[in-house]
Amino acid sequence: MVLSRIVTAAAPLVAVLAVLALVAATGFSQRTGLPAGLDERFYGFFLDRYPLYAAAIVYALARLLSVALAPGRASVARRIAGCAFGVALVLALSLHPTFGGIVLRSGFATGGIAFLQKAPMWAAYGLGAAAAAFSYGAALGAGAFATAGGLPAGRTRWRRLLAAGGRAILRLAALWFAFLVLGLARDAGIGAWPRQAMSGAGFAVAAGLSLCAFLPHAILVGIGGPPVTSRS
């Protein structure tokens, strides 16, 4: 059980680092040809300003897949349907109408309005990151619950519900931290990616920031909580 939780928690981090390494090794950038229509949806302001949200998408998809493959009592049908639902929800909120979707747009709008209301830049940035983390966390949490969720059973039902709520708040706080870190990619020196190929130094920055950003959430996932009973 402990080992499976560690694997489930660590797999998304490994996936993020692997994808970043692949991007750097292949020279994938805005100059890389994409199928008709995809380039307009993928490339644009939000990818250029917040390039490491691409890592956040990979983390969410890998997290959902790791939940679907983790040991548990949920049926195969529920795992497939729940994972498909979670993947579709994450992609819809992340890529519609273009890259960043509702997630980054909600953060950008919240932070921008706060700044226009004369909030300090650091406060506006924090509020924007919180809004983006909430949208992202809601999609990820809903997908994970649909994949392998279930209601706590037994005499301690309400106590377990409260504990689950507490874990959800902690994980949301961890995602807020993740978005605070990911938003620093340009200032930290990630380079010109995606307008140009990712350099070795850019990869080091991207990998370091991504690992730092999502490690707290991965640790909370690894700690886990009491088992639940699936009703699938």
C-alpha cells in the first residue's frame, strides 16, 4: 500500500520531467509544424507568457492515469470512464478556446482586476495564482474522484468526510504554491521557448521549477489518507 502510494505520487513528476526532456531533445517549438488549426489553438499569448502551464497539463493527465492504474476496489469500467471524464475535463478547461483555457484566463482576469483596483503586484499575482489553482484543482480533483473515488464507509463516515475535506484544502494550497512557482518561468530564465527551441539552460530551469512546484502536491498525494469504499 505504501509503495503503491509512492509510485502513484511520483509518476506524474517523472512524466513532467520526461516530457520536458523530450521537448528539449527534439527541439520542439513554435517553429514545429502542427496539424491545421492546432497551431492557432496551442500557440499564443498564454503559452508565451506562462509556458510551464504545459507542464501542469502533463502533471494532471499523468496524475489521472496513475489513479486509474493504482490498486483499489473501483471496477475497471469505472476507472476507464472516470479517467476519460477527468482527462476531457482537464483538457477542456486548459485548452478551450486556446491554450490556457479557463484556468489561466480566470487567473489572469482575477490578478488583473486586483491590480487595477490598486492591489500591490505581489497580492494581485497571488490572487491570480489562487484563481487558476482553484479551476485546475477542481478539474483534477473531480477527475480523480470519478476515477477511483467513493464515499467513506463505517461508523466514522462523517469524520472521514471531514478528513477528506481537509486533505482537499491542503492539496489545493499545494497547487496554489505550484502556480506561484510556475508563473516565474520567464523571470527565472527559461529562455525564449516556445518561440525557439528549449536550450539546455532552459530545460534545467523548467525541470527545476516544475519539480519544485509540484513536489508538495505529490508529497500530499503520497501521504494519502484512510481507505474509502467504492460504490461502483
